[in-house]
Amino acid sequence: MITAQKIDREQELLDLYSLYSDSILKYITMMIKDYHRAEDLTHETFIRAFNKLNQGEQMIHPKTWLFSIARNITIDYMRRQNKYRSLLNLFQSQIEASNETERMYQIREESVQLYKALTSLKESHREVIILRKIKEFSILETCQILGWSESKVKNTLARGLKVLETKLLKEGIIYEENR
């Protein structure tokens, strides 16, 4: 049953909407920087105000009362957004950690396969590759360590790398397209 008092409250709220909805919308927009969402929150403000009036709440100063409701609704919205952002950040960091773990596992597997490929090489190829490419000795230092000539170090390295590359291609560590 519709009462005269309820009709009066509805009309009063419509009048308040006409008077204050634009300034509340601007206030909320400045708070959240999203015009379309601010429109929704402005409407939510007046719906909540209507419900409070129907529950018998009195408004002494309508403008401040409405802005207080708008502020609370906006703060609730921002808290929900921060909670979602926190959850998104948590999920993102878990995904990144998972990707990092996956990458570390992949690197480990590739290292094991590289080690196996290296150990299957001729000793001269293995020695020169380890000294030059893994331990990063210069050609001169490698010559001194192995007691070889510069040309022997260069030629043995080139041949050894070619054999190693072939083995790694076979194992699927080096892909044809990456060459």
C-alpha cells in the first residue's frame, strides 16, 4: 500500500536528485577518475538514500547527508577495487614465479643436455670448447694452457663447435629456426 508519506519521500528524493546529482557525480568522478562508474555510484547513492529514508532515517542537512552516503559508497568501491588489484597482483606474481620456475627447470634441463653433449665429444674438441666458450679464456691463454698453436686452437674450436651444434640440434636444444 502506497502512503502519502512514501509519496512525499519519493518526491523529496527526486527534488534532491535534481539539486545535487550533478555535484555528487562530479565529486565521485574526481575520486575514482572513471566517469561511467561514477554515474553508477551516483545512482547507487540515491538508491541508498531512498532506502534510508524508507527505514525512517532523518536528514537534517540533505546536501551533507547525500555527500556522506556518496563518500561511503565511493570508499567501499575503492576498497573493492584495491582488493581486486591486490588479488590480481598476487596472481600475477604467482604466474611470474611459476614462469620463472619453469624457465629455471628448462635451463637446468638444457644444461644437463649440453653437459651430456660435451662429454660425448672428442677430448680435444671438449677441452678447447670448455676453455674458450665456458671458461672464456682468450685464444692466447688457451694456446698456453693446451700447448697448441693458435691455428690449431682456432681450427679445433671451429670443428668442435660444429660437432656440438649437430648433437644439440639432434637433442632439440638448438632449434633450426634459431640458427
